[in-house]
Amino acid sequence: MNRKGLGSIGIVVLLVIGGWTFFNSPFNLSQGYDTRSQEGISILEVGAQEPGDRPVKTFTLKAQETEWDLGEGKQVNAWTYNGTVPGEALRVTEGDFVRVHLKNELDVPVTIHWHGVLLPNKMDGVPGLTQDAVEPGESFTYEFIANDPGTYWYHSHQHSAVQVDKGLYGSFVIEEKEPEYARDEFFILDEWATGSGDQGSFRKGGMMQGHMSGDGEMDTKQLYDTFTVNGKSGDAIEPLVMEKGETARLRFVNAGYQQHQLVFPEGSMEVIANDAEEVSGENGSPQIVEIAPGERIDVAYTKQGEETEVIAENPEVENAEDMMIPVVSKENADRPQSVTVSSRSEIANGTSFGSEAILFKETPDPDVTYNMDLSMGMKMGEGMSFQINNQTFPDTPPIRVTEGDIVRVKMTNSGMMNHPMHLHGHRFQVDSKNGQKYNKPIVKDLIHVKPGEEYVVYFKADNKGEWLFHCHDNNHADLGMVTIVDYEGVYSPFNLEGKNQPD
Ligand SMILES: [Cu+2]
């Protein structure tokens, strides 16, 4: 893995801040993941799915370089699936057999990861772990059964810090056989660095020289200057056309690395799903919902009046004016320029609601316990790092499981940045926060762990393979915050080094 140091100014500022750990051991006791020393069968032999008599939905996604217009006079050099940001919107119906041909027309290797989809390990799109990165001019076919209806997205998992940043992502919906809502819309939120004209510049330094806000977001705020919804910013965002009283299912995904807080008209919506799991709660109808990087939140939204309304970023956030979705009627297409936030509004987030279907009725007795300490550090001579248990990937200790195990993971954030931790191939139940058990727990595949917070989650090891568990601020993953759920009896035949860059 290629790690570049940050500028010395950034490091000095970090030293002054304190509250973080040094990574100073020259001897890495190799407790990390080693793809070649595993025993058993290859992950390629595990869990293949056949179409049988299911409907087959076939798509082709071409990874391409595109000059993309964000609107507001801002052009970026983007990498796309099929020429647009986001890439082609994919929709299938539960029970379909999905076949996606990836053709790589870029001059760098890419993959596709199906974020949140429970599928066979070898279709997970993680280079060096579940496949080799797809070389320029080459193709790869992903095949899986769309079993679980809900909101998903797809993105490259090859050097994600750069590739997702440059636009290699799109929406993926598994519709229910009988959808509850006639209107169904998808919104992907993102941030761009247009000032430098260079997405994915995190490693090149410059971080930490300002914006010492204490909200765990100072690194992303420093990097990105433009927010987008479905690849467009500000006035270029396409309005949603709805009539008074009409209800729509709105699916939101945060493809960026900064959390977003969306403000809705008071009393206009209910949160109905999170990370593809149906949810409900006693909190009624929140006005503001926070969406962590990588997280998905679905709401049932009803247009309140005849006049134009707006769903927009909390105006307290810098660059909020970029992220405004006007909801207009056919007769009145005025674009509103401001948002009204009620002084009473609390901010709901991914753990404010409970799941309709939970994994464990009671806190289970775990077979495996893993304490995951999330911290910032520095590798002497190499610059800053984001660590799991004082190590950077692939030296982080893996979570070793046997099929059927119940796994308890306690995540503690002892650093100063937010870490949206995402588990591939499984969903976990969030049991407690800071030692406080949830009365109505939620089932998710991503949990936003903020500085000082501690979450305990449980999952069942029921999908044999080698699966990533990582921070979805891909800049943090790139600098080490990744580990692997490593099943006994299987191994990856791929190599984490060389062209493959799983983070
Ligand atoms: Cu992180």
C-alpha cells in the first residue's frame, strides 16, 4: 500500500490538538490478515447463485472518463458508470436474478461493490479480497439474486478514496413485488473539491490547517467546497414535481465523506427505512434527518401545500445553499432560496428509529467478541493514519469467525473524527450506545461512531467468505481504517498488494 505523508504544517497542528495516539512501533507483530496462509476452500467455491426460473435483469455499466457539469459554472473531470454522475440508475424487483457486465474504459483498474446487498462473497467487488481489480479494457460480470427489497447503491471499491470521490457510484433499488408508494425517487448526496480541481486529494496534504470545528468533520470540511444532489449543485438540482397531498417514497444515500442534515417541511415526512431495513419509532415526524457517509435513509414525504417547498441541507452547515431540492407543482416552478428550521427541531439519525424485523429479541450470548478501537495516529516517516486497535490495514487484527457464530463488536471512537463503520455481506443489530441499551433496536450495515462514542452491535456469521468491515469515510479507509471478517474454512485466492487497492 502506498502511503504519502501530509505536509509538516498539518502534522504540527495535529500534535498541538493532542488526544490521539502515536503509531510508533517499528515491529508489527503480524496479527493482521494474510490471504495466503488460510486453509480450507477458496471463496470462489462458496455461495454461487443460479437464475433458475427467476426473471433475469441484465445491465451493462461502462466505467468512463467524463467532463461533468455540476452546475453553477463548475466543471469537473469525473469518472462515471455510463457517462453520468450518478451512474445509470438500476432498479430491479425482489426475486430477480441480477447480471451486470462491467466494462472498464478507464485507464485505471476498477470494480463494483454492491453496498448493503447480501450476496455471495465473490460478487462483493472488493479488489484483492473477492476478485482482482478489473484492468483497463477488461470486463467482469456480477451475478446475484436480489433477495431483500430496499435502498442500495453501487460504487467502485478500488482505491475508493479517489474513485468514489470522482463519481464512480450509482443507485440500486430492489423494489418490493407490490410497492407501497406510486412515486419513488432516489437522491444521492455528495461533496466535490472544485477549488483544487482535483478529487481525491486527501493524501496530498493541506488537511487540518483550518476549520477546527469540534464536530468530527474538520477533515472533510477542509477538503470539499461544493455539495451535490444527483450530481448537480444549487440551482442545477432538478426539482421534484408533486401536487399538494401527494406522497412519495424518497430514498437518500450519502455517497460523500461528510455527514449531511436534511431539513424537511414541518410534519411532512416519516422515516420508513434505514440501510434497507424497515423502521418505525415513537419520535413521530422529525424535521431534520442526519445521514452519515455511506448510509441510506428512506422517507415517506407528503407535499404540504400548493406553493413550492424545499428539502435542503441544514442552513447551519457551510455550503448548505448547494443542497436544496425544490418541490414544485406543475403550475408553480419557483425555486425557493431558504429553508425554515423550527427552533424545536431535534435531529434524527440512523439510530433514532427501531427496525420492524430484528435479528435478536434479547441481547445474545456471543461466540466471538471483538473490541474495535478507532483512533487517529501517525506512522513515523509516513504521515497520519486511521487505525483499528492501533494498526492500519492489512495489519489490523481480523475478526475471526466460524459459520453460525454470533459475533459481538464493540466500537469505540477514541479519536477526533467521525467514523461511519460499514460491514459487508451482513447486517448487525445495534444493541447499545455508550452502555445504554436500545429499547427498540435497529438493524443496519453502517453505524456512525462519533468521537467519544461507543456502540455495541451483534451479527450472525451466516454468509461465508472474507468480508470488509471499514470506515466509509473512504479517506480514512485509505489511511488504514479497515479490517476483515475472516471465516474459518475459506480463503481468498487474491492478493491485497500490487494493482489491487481494496480501500
Ligand atoms: Cu473514519
